[in-house]
Amino acid sequence: MSRMHRDRLKRQGRLRLCVQVIAAAFLNGYAAGFVKKSIFTGKTKLFCVPVLNCYACPGALGACPIGAMQTVAGGKGRSISFYVLGLLMLFGTVFGRLLCGFLCPFGLIQDLLVRIPLKKLTVPRSADRLLRYLKYAVLLIMVLLLPAAVQNELGSGDPWFCKYLCPAGTLEGGIPLVLLNPTLRSLAGVLFTWKTAVLLSILILSVKIPRVFCRYLCPLGAFYALFNRFACYQMQVAEHKCIACGKCTSVCPMQLDVPQEICSGECIRCGRCKAACPADAIRTDFSVLREKQEHTA
Amino acid sequence: MKRKRILRLCGLLCGAALTALGILRGEPEVILQKAVKICLECIGIG
Ligand code: SF4
């Protein structure tokens, strides 16, 4: 890669990092929560944020859409939440997985961990292709089916994803609250140990495999992936400009074959490939009804 | 290309309609009630 493109990649990385940090600070802007050892209780929590951000985080100002979906599914009506589904459809149709690449706080954590200079692991292609489906199973089974189908002793459904898997909940809510609040600390038991182990495994894996949680486990990523192909925000490779150098593929954190898969549900629109392309063959486009005609992949 | 535009429009219209329906069913209040209490499942306590 030429020096110019290396610099461009660095600049783009810094810019994206700034956006990610600002988004994480904004979504968790209730600093008083950390001092009061409690959580925000204002009306902004009527609204679901477009990313995985735990509402049990002391700083969280909005509701987590995945937590909210399970709350309604496990509630009295045992139904899918039209409100959350509708909001996520709107977010997905407008932005697709750009939200994963630029706004998600747990994506930011993974992007910071991958900067630790240790040799990265390339997941074998066949395993990678298979594991990608796991996140759809998580969405279907843990977020939509089990909370509605299995009753707990109180007659409601547990939020299975939050309870047994979500690493964002443990990191943003569990650890700070258990550290700050002695009552909660005294209640922490086997489940807390399990969730901490899940979180640690994901964090350690994130050092070696970029965006491992987004690739294989995130139910919100799975939902947005369904919209990525036709969302208003698009990325495309102009075939007539592409010189097939492979630089885009080598920098992709999602381990995509960029010219073939940039339009797939897996691309988080991080823009690294665009910054690395020596032929300026990758373009971004935002439109609702208009469609630029170009020879594209 | 035309298919994408149609899907986009469907996504936006269905999304807006479902959101409105959810609001009419009172779902945001259910979510608020959950979100303003410390979610014990989320933090790994119960
Ligand atoms: S294809 Fe490009 S924009 Fe998409 S995840 Fe890979 S590097 Fe990022």
C-alpha cells in the first residue's frame, strides 16, 4: 500500500474513532448515574437507541432495542413489539449496518481491542461463512422466541439474550453497578460469573478477531443485515475502475471479499476499503428514490 | 435497482406504520417501566 493510502486509511480510522467516541458518550451521557450508583430514570428512555447499548448502564439515556424487544415479548401480551420492530425497520432502511460501523459503543470497544498489536487470526472461510448464521439464530431464538414461549415463576418471560449472553449488558451495566453498589455486589452469584466469563471470552477474542461479536453473535447486527442490501446508504465497487489489487479485502475487519460482498448484509460500512483503494473504485451513496447508474459489483 | 427503491419505500412505510401501531398499543410505556429500573437480568444478577 502506498504511503498516501496508508495515511488516508489512518485519517479515516481516526475520524471514525472520533464519531464512535462521541456517539458512545452521547448515548451514555448521564454522568450523574455513575456518581449516584444508579441509573437514569427520565422520559428519554421511552425511545430506543439504534444500537446495542444497555439501559442498565448508569449513564444510558435511551432504551436498548434488543432489551426492549424481549421485554414486550415476555410481557402480558406475549407479542412481538411493533414499536421496536418499526423503529428498527426505519433505522435499518435508512442506514443499514452503518450504525454498527459508526455508532455502536460495543463496536467501539472491539475496534479499540483489535488495536492491541498481536497477530490477528483469520477464521477459515468455510467456518466464517457458517458462523455468520449464528447471529440470526440468536435473534430468532433468544430475542424473539424464548422470551415469549417460556414462562418464569412470575408468569412472565425472561429476556434470554440479556440474561445469558449480552456482553454489552455485563460491561456497561453489570460491572459498573456491581462495583459501585454494595447491595448489588452482595447479590452477584453464578449468573454473574457466567456473564462475566462470556464477556471476557468475547473481549479476548476481539483482540485476535476484528469485530468477532458483530460478525457472529449480535442479534441487532443480524436484523440490520437484512436491510443492508437496499438501505438508503450504499457502498459499491465500480467494476470498470477496480484493478483487482485486493487491498480492500486485506483491510476489511469483517473478513469480506470486498468486490464480491460489499453489498451483502455483512458489511458494516466502516469505509476502510474505500480509504485503502488505490483506484478510488469504491463509492458511497445515500438516496431514498434516486439510484446512480454505474458499472458496479 | 427499481427493486431496491421499492424495498426502501416498503421498509420506510412499514417501519413508520409499525412504530405508530406500537405507540397506540402503549408499548413505549412498557419499555420505559423496564428501562428506568435496574434490569437485574441484564447485569447478570437474576
Ligand atoms: S467491505 Fe469495506 S466498508 Fe464493508 S466492512 Fe469491509 S472494509 Fe468496511
